[in-house]
Amino acid sequence: MKRLTLSNSNAKIAGVCGGIAEYFSIDPTVVRLATALLALFTGGIVVLAYVLAWLILPKSDDLV
């Protein structure tokens, strides 16, 4: 079963972008760049969503 979790292996700040990348099987750099661009163009709404995801998403069970 596929679950969206915080990434342990692809974490730069909190693992949110890494977790999204693992869930959709894409490169984490693409997700990080998209998040940064959206944060600039949405007036910080994406930053709020990132923090909420950081608080809500469970940590991955994979220990790396």
C-alpha cells in the first residue's frame, strides 16, 4: 500500500518534498524547484501548506 510520508532518505529540510517525490516516483529536485517557484508566485501559501504537511504527515518507516 502506497502512503504519503515524510522522507528519511530524501530530506533536505523536513522531508516533505522528498516524500512527495517518492510517492509519485519522480525526481525530488523537480518537486523542490516547483515548490520554490510556487512559493514565490503564490504569496507564501505554499510555505503554509509545506509547514502543515510537515506537521501532519507521518514519518517514513524506512530507516536510512
